[in-house]
Amino acid sequence: MAPIVLLVNGTERRVEVASDESLLSVLRDRLQMTGTKYGCGEGQCGACTVLIDGRPARSCLTLASQVAGRKITTIEGLEHDGKLHPVQEAFLHEEAFQCGYCTSGMIMSTVGFLASTPKPTEEEIKRHMDGNICRCGTYPRIVQAVARAAEMARKG
Amino acid sequence: MNNHIDHELEQALIQHEVDGRLHWFELDRRDFFKLLGCGVVVCLCTRDALSQESGRGFWQHELPKDIAAWIHISENNAVTVFTGKVEMGQNIRTSLAQQVAEELRVPIASIAMIMGDTDRTAWDAGTFGSRTTPTMGPQLRAAAASARDLLIATAAQQWKVSPTALSAANGRIIDSKSRQSITYGQLMHGQQLVKLITTPAPLTPPVDWKIAGTPVPKIDGRAFVTGRHKYSADLSRPDMLFGKVLRPSGFKATLTSLDTKAAEAIPGVIVAHDGDFVAVAAADSSTAERALRAIKAKWSVPPQPSNADLFSYLKDHVTASRRDEPHIVGSVDRALADADIKLSQTYTVQYIAHAPLEPRAALAEWQGDKLTVYTGTQRPFAVRDELADAFHISSDKVRVLVPDTGSAYGGKHTGDAAVEAARIAKAAGKPVKLVWTREEEFTWAYFRPAGVIDIRSGAHKDGTIVAWEFHNYNSGPAGIGSPYSIANQKIEFHPVDSPLRQGSYRSLAAAANHFARESHMDELAHAVAMDPLDFRLKNLDDDRLRAVFQAAADKFGWRNRKPSSTRGFGIAGGFEKGGYVATCAEVEIVGEKNVHIRRVVEAFDCGPVINPNGLRNQIMGGIVQGIGGALFEAIRFSNGRILNPYFSEYRVPRFADAPEIEIILMDRKDKPPMGAGETPLIGLAPAVGNAIFSATGIRLRSLPMVPNGLPSKRA
């Protein structure tokens, strides 16, 4: 166990972690930030997606000790002063979820994706999001939500 | 409950039964004999016990007849609704609230739903079998309509006017003549609504619905897009420990040696050992995992079958003890002798996994001899009884609460994780949270039954089907009957001792039975050289099923389809769980082997639609989930081990697999409302199989159809 400092959603969090401990486990079990979900532990489902320096990363495969000091954004960090992020708004508007368990990861993947691809085609959306599983099968709505979020962001 | 509903529920429960239990604690065996010695029999809820009990109410569970058990109105006009049903993505928290809002005449925002809490909600068999909409919906509507009557009567008494002069709207009782009004809360001062539910209740007909029948957004939707919603795995309690279970090296294993010293030497680690059950707990999950790795255990695993011999195994292991009576009309043999066309084919389905994205999880806490467990299950009351059985305490000492759950699809009927968490918590003397890994979820849960289906059929040259014989081995009896009008039939389900633990799954065997039947219908249509749609309609009298076939075909452009060697079109449909479905699929063959489903049009009739937005979501989800079982999902197993217990090796549908989907809602307001969680899935596989045939001439009779791509035509 060693102390590290994680920069989560703009706040410095000092936390004791084991050397082989995943960022996912630290977020969920030590920092009680449970919006990020465990789905598979092998980087296959995307439920644990967070942003590291603005880029989507699988927190289940990321060692917490390796991202000390880097900018980590989780689903809890998107809403500001009660105002949802446009991607959250878009998912809510399209009701692009059923059980909602994949939703945090879907939204974080989308935020990272749109930052680098502000005007995605439908094919680009599907290709980028293909690493995220929605077992309820709401994919067509999620594609619509991503497209809508992109449009909202362009309009400001 | 009347006898008819009782019988339906009994049938549903039998079909949704899950094989066996994961754990029998030592405590069990010792106490079991002690209890027997005292003349007390522990109910293990087997099929036999079930059918014996079902004659008198449901396990002595009568649904409460008083309004207060279902609905409460506070002084500030907040409405609380109590139901033992649970929300796991199917959107019933919203659709049930809509129905109460409709009948009670209150805004939907004033309603809070308490769901799946065994201490606060009336007993419920569970959330499965598409039963919420046809049974709980009417139950809550009746309670709400009766409450409305009670409120009107109370106001009439208070104001000394006739109840007929009063109306209810927007949470108030209104006297239109005197223009006085009062909120329900002010009228009742938050007291219980003491009245029996009126029979028949003065229900609002669907044509007059203003809140039910509309696309009300998902209640708490915001909690899901912000990550604020707490699933079972997200909860914590003071002093809570994280649990981990040591899994055997195979199914049906017995522990032959165990050394836990190294694990126990890690500070803060607690080891729970009870018979073949071994688990650890620690203050953080990382330490618990380390402790688990430190345990040395040896297991003895008996030899067991594998996929390679699965289908012959199933046919060779029919259970003699639980034989269902075959459905026989006329004589298949005689009719076949006179038939112009005779066909005989075998269809198979592999075991598949539910793979809910939220794995099984539970948080258990003992306070003295009282046990509280939060867990994602479809059957909170059955899990309560399972816990009571496992720990030999009475059910009223156990409380099970179900946070809205990260999906289940029939996979969360049992309390496996709950029992494990409670056993570890008992050893630790502290609350314990247990979250299964994906590998555990793929291995230690249970599966959709594999099956073999044999069909023999005969038809006249004009397309009239004259004989239909259908045998299903192990997969299940749901959807086994034919909706087509056939004079001579023999239909039989043959239960089998399954080599893998199996149980309920979204749509049960209806997916397999529809795949076999609707594929075979396509084969027959080709054999008599008829259009597959015309062939179905020729043999179909059911107006509602005809209507969905027609609606789907029209929207799909069935009559104008132009199949080629790379583009195929298929149709399939059926009736199940009170719903009528027809599915049209267009597939593209890319290269030598790849099958892509490009477009699906589905028409669905489940009576009056309660929430069109939620319903479309369910139908779309059913179609997309159906793609997995149709094309590539299969559990591979050998000798008591699952060989592909990871998402990297068990392929589920992803974004690239989802086709363009068009949905037609029939919205039959003149019929009773039925569920929609299952039936929309059953047409997909046969429609796709038939489409593949129309492009390639290759008939695929095994689910999944193309786990390794399209087989070559010569093979």
C-alpha cells in the first residue's frame, strides 16, 4: 500500500492504493465514486470508461498508480451547477438506455470521441463506440444520442 | 386470485424454474435431519412441491385486497405505490406509475414507486414471464380506481353532497357546482385508505387514457445519465467488508484439500469455510482478491459432457419422472400417408448466457438473527425464502431489497450471490458486499437451455398443412404450439436432465420453438412453391396474427423484394405471452462468409400501448438481443468447465451488429394489455435464417447459425 494523489474531476484525492490496484477499484471502493461501473475487467465492455487527459480509457485495465497526477474525468464530473453536459442531455432526450448500467461508460466514450471528432458520421459513431456493450440492445438510440450531442455541441 | 390466473402463474413458475442451488452449507445437512426429526419439513420449492401447493392460493399468498397495501397518499399529496415487482430496465417503474396516475387522477410527478422490498411490498412471485403488464398493471389500476372512489365518497360525506356531483382531477376532488375543491392529502390527512378494492373496479377504458398510453419519460432517467443511481454493487454500509468466493475447478466438484493459512495471515482477512463453500472478506477488494489467491485448494470434478456430444446427450437423457402429456389432435401418421409433400427436419439450439452487464451482486448485513440483503434479483420474495432456508431462520427475519437493477433477462431468479454474501457476513460479523466477476457470471449463474427439436410435417400441393409433429427435447415448452390451423397435430415437450445448470431466459423456449417452427414453415413454403407469407396466411385463421404479418410485410415492402445471391429477405412470426409479433429481415452476404442483418421491420400487438416510447425501446432491445442467439452466441463447455467465460470469447451483439429497425405498434385499445419484454425477440432468428436461405440457398437449422461465418454451400 502506498499513498498517491489522483486528480479526479478537478479535485486532488489522496488515497492509499495497492501497487496492482486498478483505477476502477480505487474510484469505486476507495473514493466511493460508483458512477463508473465494473462490467468485465478485461476492457471488453466499456462500462468502466473514464477520461484520462481528455481521452477515453478503460479504468479496469488502468493501474491507479500510473495515472497519479493526470487529469481524470468520471461521469460524476460532467454535470456543472445542476446543468447536464450536452452528451448527458442527449442520452436523456433520446432515452438511449434501458437498465442504464452501460450508460456512464457510453457517455464517457462519447465525450472523449466528440472532443476529437466533432462532426462524426453514423459509421464513425458505430466504429468508435463498438467497444462499449449495451446488453439491453439500445444501440440505435445511442447512435442517435451521439449524433444529437454532436449537433448540440456545434450549436453551442 | 382466481383459478385461471393461479394456473397461469403455476405454469409460468414451472417454466422459469432454475435447476438446483449453488450451495448447501454444512449447517444445512446437520439441521435438515434435526428438523425432519421434529416433524418439520423444509420447503425446497421443487417442482413437485410447487404443483402440490399451487392448488390453494399461491403458497398461501393471497394478494391483499385492501387499497392501503398498494397505495398511500400523504398529507402533502405525495402518492406512494407499493409493488413487489422490480425494475431492471424494462421500464415498469414508469409504466406502472402511469397507470396509477391515470386511475387516481394525479400528476405522474407526484408518484413514488416502492418496488421489490419484502418488508414493505405485498408478496409477489417475481418479475418474469411478461406478467407485470397483464397482472400488476390491472392490480394497481384497480387499487387506484378504488382509491379514487373512496376519495370522492369521503369528500361527498364531508361536503354533504352526492358523490355523483363530484369529480377527481389533478390530485383534487372537485365540486363543479360549488366550485370548491380539496387535495386528496388534505381530505385524508395522510391516513390510510381504508377500503377494499372494488370488483370490478371502475377502470378508465384505454381510449380515454390521458397519462397511460403516452410517452412519459423514464422516471429517474437523470440518475442514470449522471451515474447517481445506486445499483446493488454501488451500495455500502459502515464497516462493510468486500467478499470473494473461492470457485471450484469445475461443476459438481467436491473439495479434497484446503489450506487457508496464508490467506488468514494477511491482516484483516476473514476466511469463511462451510462444506465446499470457501470465501474471504477484507476491508478492501484488492486485499480480498490477494487473500483469495493465497488459498490452496484441491477439487475433485466428476467427468461431464461437452458441446461435442450435447445433442445426442439430450436425446438420450429424457427425464422419465416429469413427462408432460403430448398435445394430440387427429392422426399425424394417417395425414402424412395422404400428404403430397412430406418434410422431416431437426433443429438445435446451444446453451447461451444472459450476460447482464451488471453481474450478480449482493450486500448482506446481519443484526442479531435478522438479515437484510440488497441484491439485484427478479424474485425478491423467493430470494428471501431461499435465504431463510439457507440459514434456517423464518422468512420474517429476512428482508430483501432490490435496487433498480442492471438488467437480468431471466438470469436473476436465484439468490446465489445473496446467499453467499450472507454466509460470509455471518462469518465476518460485519456487512459484506459481494460482486461477481464476469467470469463467475458466465460460469456460476445458469443458462438458457440447449435443445433439440424434431419436426415432421405434411402438406397438400395447394399449400394446406395437414400434419404437424413437433418434439422439443430440453429447450422447453414455451411457444411450442402452432398458431396455424392444422387438422392433425402431435406436439410434445421432453424434459431432460441438463448437463449444465439451466433456467429462465428472456422468452424462454419460445425463441427456439419459433426458430424451428418458422424455419420449417419457410421450408414447407418452398416445397409447395408458395410465397412464404402467402403460405402462412393460407394456414392462419387468427386475425391478430394475420394483422401483424400484413403490417410488417407492407412496411417492409415484402411484395417488392428482390433477392440476389448477396441480399436475402425473410419473414417469421408468432404468438406468445399474449403478444402477436411478425418480423421481416433483410440480410446482406458480404464476401464468402459474413452475414450482416441490414434491416428489420417488426409489427407487435400487445393490446393497448401503455408507454409507446418505453415499448419501442423494449422491442428494439429484444430484436438486438435476439441477434446474438441467432447468429453467434454459444456457451462452450467441457467436463464441468465453461471454456469461454469472457466477453472476448463470448460474443454479444455490438453497435456494428445492430441493423436499421422499424417498429409498428398495433395499439389494440379494445384488447387487454400484455407484456412486451419477451415476445418481440422470437421472430428475429427464423426471419434471419429464412433471409439467409433466400440469398444463398443454405438452410441453417442450428442456433447460433453463423458462429464462424456462413458454411460453404457444398459442406
